[in-house]
Amino acid sequence: MVAGETSGDLLAGLLLEAMRNRWPELKASGIGGPRMAAQGFEAWWLHEKLSVHGFGLDVLLRYREIVGIRRQLLQRLTVEKPALFIGVDAPDFNLQLEENLRQQGIKTVHFVCPSVWAWRAHRLEAIRRSADHVLCIFPFEPALLAQHGIAATYVGHPLAHVIPKVPDRAAARQALGLAQDDDVVALLPGSRKSEIKHLALRFFEAAARIHASRPDVKFVVPAVPGLQSQIEAAARRSGMAHLVQLVTGQSHTVLAACDVTLIASGTATLEAALFKRPMVIAYRMSALSWRMVRGKRLQPWVGLPNILCEDFVVPEFLQEAATAGALSQAVTEVLDAKHQHPEKIRTLEARFTVLHDTLHRDTAKLATHAIEGLLHA
């Protein structure tokens, strides 16, 4: 198995738990993180090694190391001949590896369909060459893949199974030492080093603007352990270090507790939607990466909640638009709605509840069943 970042480690950990229940003697190894390790996974490399984003300089600086890891992994798997290879997301790394392994007769599964419906439609041919089966987390994906001769199964989104339909906000606030009547803003600037580089300071600057007009607002930041020092540095640089509550991990507790989150586009936005929380989505990357990706978008939305609802149900601020002023104003509007127009908040919560119901399946069981079918084919 290969999982390339924090969200992939979460998905792979859930899948491994179900696979171990089905096959108690299962041995799994490759590239992963702590959630996979908790299921007995042997990590030859840690998942942070693959945690990059973008197209330009961010990737080029790491290209040689990443290609070297893939080459070494391919050599090792060629010798050991596993019964199955599962690539968990990380398509830039996994699809080529899967294609090479498949050519040697090793069966391959790709867990999480690359977002060919949003951008990079050319990847469909690469998926067809690489994966014997694709495990899809969104309901419209198998039909799209079938049009291109790719076998796939909709397994639901595991987060919809993990996150409760009705989050316990009171308990989450108590756990974080927050009062029940506080106005709470969660700041989630991302789980990758490059995201922290481009977003963290901007998020804290937005928080500073909010604090200037609303000094009673509480700010909570759940930091990925490996990036906490960079986040703390950004907080100090903004002058907000003493005004934010920074916790290690605990992103689900923080999302359950908050009134609104200022959040980097990615899987975390879906988590926020499943917690039924209003959000303001932002994203920035290097100028070169932005120029390359901007022309490949196939949909008007970037945030997963908006894509899945096919509407701008929450605001998005991308690249130059993601200014501290724009972000602070959007967050303030949500706080105003909480007190002055609560029906707007209830309407958004209702849409997110419908989304939760759509994505809620026994993902681990369905995925394991599909894998068993492939192994016995």
C-alpha cells in the first residue's frame, strides 16, 4: 500500500482495519502514516515523503527524491510479488507505479478516483492502464469510469461513516475549554508544508482583522504535528500567537466545536461539511502552479462541498482573491448570520445533512468485498 499524505493515511487505516477483520493474517507494507501503523502496517517510508502539491517549483524541488523512492519501491515489490497493491490517492505517484506492477502480473487497486471530473480528464487513460479496479468515494464516479472501460465500485466516503450525523458541539467545546456561548472560528490552513507556506500567515492575518472588530471571538487551530512549528511561526509573525488556541491534531474536535471555519481547499472541507459547519474556503499555490492548473479546471467549483452540491453553497477565495481582507469579511458574515439570520445557517446544515446521507455507506466492508472479488477473479 502507498498513502501519500494525512488524508490518505486516514483512508488507508480504515481500509486496513476491515481487511484485517477479513484476513487476520494479512501483512501490509509500503508507504504510510500513523493510522496505518496502528493497524500493523510496516512503513518502509513515511507518508510525508510524498506530501507535496502543485506542478511547478514545489514538485521540481522534490522530484529526484520522489522518483528515487518510487524506483526503490518498484524494485522491492517486483521481488516480493505481493498478492495485491493498493494505491491510496496520490495519483501522481501511484498511477505510474500501478501500471508498472500490473505489467508484471500484480493486481492493482486504486482507492479514491482521481478528480478527472473536475480537471485532468486526460488521466482517464492512465487509470485504465494502471488499475484493475477503482474504489470510488463519490456516487457519480463509477458510471464515468465505466464509459472508459475501467472497473469501479462506489464504496461511499469513509468520513461519512466516522463523523456522526449530529456532532456533539457541547462536548467538543468542553474538551477544548471553550464556553458554550463563545463565537468560535477554526483556522485550518492545510496539512501540507506547501499549504502552510502559502496560507497560514494569510489566515492569521484574517484572524487579526476579525479580532480587531470582534475581540471576544475565539480562534482555534488544529495543527498537523509535523507542521506545528511552521504554523506557530506564522502565528507569531502575524502578532496572533497569544490570541489563538493551537492544539496538536484534534481537527475533528475543533470542527465539531466551531461556528465557522476558515479552511484550505481539500479533504478537510468535506470533513467540515460532514460536521455541518459553515466554512470559507481558500487556496493559494505558487504562481507557476496556478498558471498550469487554472486552465485545466472542468467545473466552476474547487471546494468539495460545492462540487458535490453543484452550487456555491460556501464561498471560495482562490489565489489573488484569497486576501486577508476578503477572508475576514466572509468569516464575519457567517458570524453575523449566526446571531441575526440563523435560518441561513440551518439551511446550510440541511444541505450538508443530505450530502452526509448520500456519502454514508459501509465503506470499509464494501471496499473489502470489491478487493476480495478482484483477488478471486
